[in-house]
Amino acid sequence: MSIALNDFQPKPSLVRPETHLAGPSMPFVDAHNHLGPFGGDWDQRPPQELFDHLRAHGCVHYVDLDGGWGEDILDDRLRRYKQLEPESYRVFGGVNWALWADEGNAFPQKAAARLRDQAARGAEGLKIWKPFGLTVRDQHGALVAVDDERLDPIWATAGELGLPTLVHVADPVAFFSPIDGTNERYEELQTHPDWAFPSPPFPTFGSILEGFANLVRRHRGTTFIGAHVACYAENLAWVSSLLDECPNLMIDFSARIAELGRVPYSAREFLLRNHQRVLFGTDAGPDAEAWALYARFLETRDEYFNYSTESVPPQGRWMIYGLHLPQDVLKAIYHDNAARLFGLEAAETDRRHPQTNSNHK
Ligand SMILES: [Zn+2]
């Protein structure tokens, strides 16, 4: 008898501990997230609801990457959220690549000037979305490489302004591979055919990632956050050596517990070794279930569990294993690294010890 792949939903017969945590065991910063459309409909609700929800779940600071190209959406988020609770929230700006066609050779300088303006209005970081390296084109219609030197003014300006630059380039390696029975994300690509980037016509995964590495190497004065485990969660040795080489690189592991959790020995070693360079974030909206699942992954010894809430895990048919990280490593990843990077510590100390603070004045 044969059945369709969709109908194959095996239930493990294993008897093993299943720890269901309510969420992270300590206050945390969510350093890679959205409010909509990638983060649910939170941007349609009263902003105070968001902050009450964050507080109820222990999220002390929320990094919203949805500032768009640094124009209307950025201003809207600054006005509605940042003004309400400046200590609990920040939003990143962006680069509008579409303007390159009209601005020609002046584009990089103008984009840098716009970034300066975004920072002046309140943007506290720069988000680079994945079309960069895949589809972004210059005024001649030529594909732009991630390490294109013409763009140096943008990265240098981010460094000068102290704006952490969160970069998402490429996508899972399997999205660049043929969609056939050997593709480990076959089902995901069936559901989202537009996530496939076969090369050609797209650049290869390797060339995009090499471009990213060159970008980080060339701009030591700019702090880069390599989103999704520096966009190469499938190769922790590669990420680890780039971290060694470039002190200006941090990473987050948002949307990648499926990758880390299927290689628990290497992932645990990787996080222990690099724990001061790793930021916590889910990329799933301010979602309590996602926070709880990430906590289960980071904190427990649970074995062979689903990394999602769907019956067929959406990023590939495998299960993950908890990393039971020690407390000091958890604290660095959940909170301290982000607090250091974003300068939250001073603000938190002031809030906890208002008396001490006023005495200094
Ligand atoms: Zn994201």
C-alpha cells in the first residue's frame, strides 16, 4: 500500500519526558520580531495591549523590524509605540532599493542621508530584507551583490550612527536546490512555491553568503546582526569561524530552532562557545506559544519534539532536541547581549534604582 506524503503523519511511540514551559524562565529581549503583517495583527490593536502582553510574558524589550523603508511605517510605529513605552520598544529603519533606478550614481549617498534622517526621527537600527542579493538591481538593471562597494556609504553611516544593522540575505539552502524528492523542504516549497530561488536565474546560495561575509569583514566599525544564524544555520562551523573573524558580528537564531535543534550536540557547543554573540528572537510576532517553544528548546532536556505547533513540522520533517543550556548562557542569550548592544542596561538600572540616579544629579 502506498499513501500520499500529506497523509503520512506518524506519531512517535516513544515514552519520554515532555516539559511544557510557560515561557522563558527569566526576563528576555525579543531582538528579532515584527508586529504585522509577519507578526499577526498586533499593529491593528491598541498599542497598550501589546505592552501589557509583553509584560505578562516577561518580554522586557521588543525589537520591531517593520520600519519599512524608513518612511510612513517607521513614523507610525514611532508615534504609536515608541512614544508610549520608549524603554520597552524599538523599531528599525530601512533602505528603499527601488529609488536606485531614478537616483542612479547618487543613490548610495542619498540612501545614507535618508538613514541619517531616520535615525534623527527615532529609528534605532537598520533592517536589510532578503531581496538584497537576490533581486535588488542598480540603475542599469544589473543585479547588486551583497558586498557591492558602491553601497559602502550606507554601511559606514550605520556604523557612525551606532545603528545595529540586521541583515537577512538568502534563505534556507534547500530553497536554492531543485524541488524534487531529495529536497528536505519539499513540502514547504510545495506550500510556498515563491520561496524557491533556483540558480540560475538567482545567484547561488554560496555567492550570496560569501558577499555577506565580505560585507561584515569590510565594515568593522558597523555592528551587523546576522539574522537566522547569520543566514546559514545549516553550517554552524562556517558561522562560528565568521564570528571568530569579525568581532562586529552578532547573530540571532529566530525561525531557526528547527535547524539548531536537529543537531543538538553541535548547536549546544556552538551556543556555549559563542554565547556572548547570540540574540534571542522568534520572528513569530509577540506570540506566547513561540516563546514557550523556544524556551523548551533552550532550557530543557526534552528529546525528539516538534519545533512547531503544526502536526507536520513546516520547515522539514524532523524533530528537535532540547539544549539544556546553563543559567549564565541563558541569561546572556535571553537578555544581557541585547541589553549591552542596545544600551538597555543603563535604562533598566535607572528604573530599578530611581533614587540612586537622582542622587547623582
Ligand atoms: Zn523577521
